[in-house]
Amino acid sequence: MAKKIIGTITTYAGREHAYLRGHQIKVLAVFKGAAAPDHDPDDGFGVATTDDEVERLGGLDANDRVEVVPWLESESRFSFVSSDPRVIDLAAFADPRTND
């Protein structure tokens, strides 16, 4: 059985989105191949909002981005504002080559 991805709560550990560093975030979607160095955003990419869709698109790899929302401690809820970090910058998926 594949590892749960959508809905996972983890910590952001990257540098690209400095305002998220060290914060708990929740994964809402996966953007397949959107972090590849040669990716042209005008070419599009697969978007998965369920774990079944992620699996059908080939699972996670280091070239994926994820849509995430941070936990707002003062509001006791997740933010409505999302960001799109690289999947490898999330603590739970630091090595996305292993998908189980």
C-alpha cells in the first residue's frame, strides 16, 4: 500500500519558501514534474488531489511540487492561502523515491 500523501501534515524544511520554514503544513495536491529544472509551466503538468490520482500519475518523485497550507496557531486552523514547495522540502517526503 502506498504512503498517504494528500492530507499529510508535516514540517517544511526547505529554503525556497522561507516564511514556511519550520512550520507545520498540510498537503492538498501534487503537481507532477513541476519542480523539474527543464519544466516549462506553459506545457502544463498532472495535478493530483487524491492519493489514488498520485498513484496513477506514478507516485512522488523529486521533480514534483505540492500545494500546501500552513497551520495558523493563533487561529487554530490551516490557512486559506497556499504555497507550492518542492516535495523534497517536506520532512515527510525528504526522499520521495520511496513511496511505501
